[in-house]
Amino acid sequence: MPAENYYQGIKHIVTISTDESLICEECKTSLTKNDLSGIVNHYIEQHKYKILHIGQQTDKTGDGEIFHLTVAVIGK
């Protein structure tokens, strides 16, 4: 039996970062900054999203200071 394509049927993705608060695209609930697990769990439990990727992102401040963020990409 062939393996099921985990990404099959994904039509919409959301990228979540530890440095920003956001409003849920589905129900407009305000989601708290720095609560990556809470935000991801909200989308999974309330709206049936799947985790597509969790990783690290490197960025720079306006004055050139480097910092790291955790990002999650989810979709359904």
C-alpha cells in the first residue's frame, strides 16, 4: 500500500513566529505573543490544522543586532 501524502489537500498555510501576537484567521481570537505552543494548539484543536514545519529563523534588528526566532508553519 502506498504511503499517504501528508501534505495532500493543504490549501491554506499560516506562519507563526515567537516574536509577534496575532489574530486567528479562522475565528478572530487574539493569540498571545511568545506562546507558540498555545497558538499552534489553538489552530490544531479548534480548526483542524496540521503542523507542516517547525524551525528557527534568524533576523536582524534595525541597528544590525542578530536574533533568533522559532517559527511554525501550519496548514489545512
